Amino acid sequence: MAATGWIDEAAALRQLLTLNRIARIAVQDLALQPMLQRIVDALHEEFAWEFVACATIDRERGEFVCAAVCSTLESEVTVGYRRALGTGVVGRCAATGLTIDIDDARHHPAVIDTLHGTGSELCVPILHNGEVLAVLNAESHAIGAFRGQRALLETVADQIAGILRAANLFGQLQVANAQLREAYAALEELSHNDSLTGVANRRSFDSWIAQGLADAAANDRPIALLLIDIDHFKAYNDSYGHLAGDACLQQVAGVLAYVLEGGRARLARYGGEEFVVILADADDQEAARLAERLRLAVEARALAHRLTGIGHVTVSIGVAACVPSCGAGADVLIAPADQALYRAKRAGRNRVSIATTAPA
């Protein structure tokens, strides 16, 4: 009797140490899948169970999903294995929230023999406030392999239920935070883009020109600006309608963006039918060459405009460049570029004009 008592005490101490180990595992972090895998590994190691798994619940799809598994036997069950709730022993446990302890599984109607010779099976739900969060599942080829182990596995389930609930909430919070970050990034992008044309808006331009002038002044380098205006745009709107006018703005913006793609120039809608390009580290000649490429690209697009002599949409571009002094404002480039644009318009439109002077 004394020997038997000593054996019982040793078994109880071992179980207590196992529970303590699992408790430490559960609080190491709140990453759900790694935590469940460590718990399954601990059960497998401590009790030499041939097959131990943990399945979580996918309520949207009405299925349970294997989240962790440790097995010395060939099995169909791997991480990601899933079946409908209510099917098989694990599915019934997940659906009912009741422990299922099958001493002899050889002819049991609920058993799905994924081990190809299941002899016994023990399934314990992990419950939190009556909700099944997951199922711990142990299986063996041997009959009666889990006799006397039900209480232990139920204790493990009770012990990790709160942590598992916290891990689920933590995972949901991470997903929600990721969605919020994506939404914020999208909103931030929208706030800097023109809603009609998709290119950067005036707000972006104001930020870019201030930074560009400051950088150019600090490095004693030139910076250029191209002011682009769609020729006879009011007449286009009056003749074709405002919807067609919007489409024209989109088409021109698309052509300009295509030509500038991959380069260092920055394009923005300045307002109305005007666009602006900032070209850092460039003098007026380099900027004029880029302006001519843009003008030719719009002309080649050949958008119909019956109220122009050429018969299609064109643009006029004013170019200005300077090496700005420290503290120079945007008008140091905008004013001369605007004057150059005005000269291009007076000279017959569909042309590039370079500012004669650009004060620093």
C-alpha cells in the first residue's frame, strides 16, 4: 500500500509540474499558433501520447481548424486541416462543448480514423464563458490509452482558456489595427491626391515646392518649375460639356504622368486646367527640354477639340528656373513661370516659353 501511495504521489507531482509548465508556456506571449504548438508539444513530451492536437473554431465557415499538432504516427491531420463543426469526435466536441472520452474507438460511429487504426480518443473543449474557443484532442492506436487522463486534460483546458481568449482578442486587435493603418494610409494618400485626375494636388505641391526650394538653397543648386495650361479649355467645356471637360483633364493628366514616370520630376494639379511640374537640380534649358516633351506628348494624344486651329487639345507651358536664396518662397518660381506661360499664350499657344528672368 505504501508503494502504491508513493506511486500515486509521484504521478500527482508529475501532473502538477506539467500543469505548471503549460501555465508558463501560455503566458510567454499572445501569439496564438506558437502558443498552442508549445502546449501540444509539452503534452506529447510529458505523457508520451502518440498524437496530440489542438483545433480552433472558424465560426464564419462553421468549421474547426487544426492549429497545432504533434504526432509520432502517420496521420491525415496537419496544421490547417479542417472539417465541419459537428463531424467526427473533434467536430462534436467543438459543437457541443462537451468532453468526449472514447476508450475503444475501433467501431465508434463518431470516429473519423485519420490515424488509420485509431484505438482510443479523448477530446476536451477549451471553454470561456460557455463559448468553445478550441478543442484539445489526443489519439492513440492503443485501446484505453487515456484512462485516468480526462481530468488532467480538462484542467489544462481550464488553465489556458483565459489566455486563449486573450490571445484571440489580441489577434483581433492586431487585425483591426492593421485595417486602421491601411485606412489611414489610404485617407492620407487621398488627402494629397487630386480626386479627379489622380495626380498630386495643390496641397502636395505646396509642400514639395517649399522643401525643394529649401534644399536647393542649402546646396546652392538650381530648381525649375513648369506651369502647364490646357489651351482653350473654357471653350472646350462650353462646347463639349463639363463631363467631357473632366475627361479631358483626366486624359491630359494621364499623358503628363506617363511621360514623367520613373523620373525625378514631380507632377501636381495646380488648379482648374493648370498643372505644375517641379524639377530639382535642373536649369531652365533642361526644364524647357522636358516641357517640350510634355507638349509634344499631349499634341500626339490628339484629343479632339473643334474650336482650335489644330483640331485637337494642346497645352502651353511656362518654364522658370533659379538658384534660390535661403528663405525664398514659391513665388520666386511661380511668378516668372506664369509670365512665361502668358507669353506662350499670346504667341499662339501650343508652345513652351522660358522666363527671361527668375529672381532668387
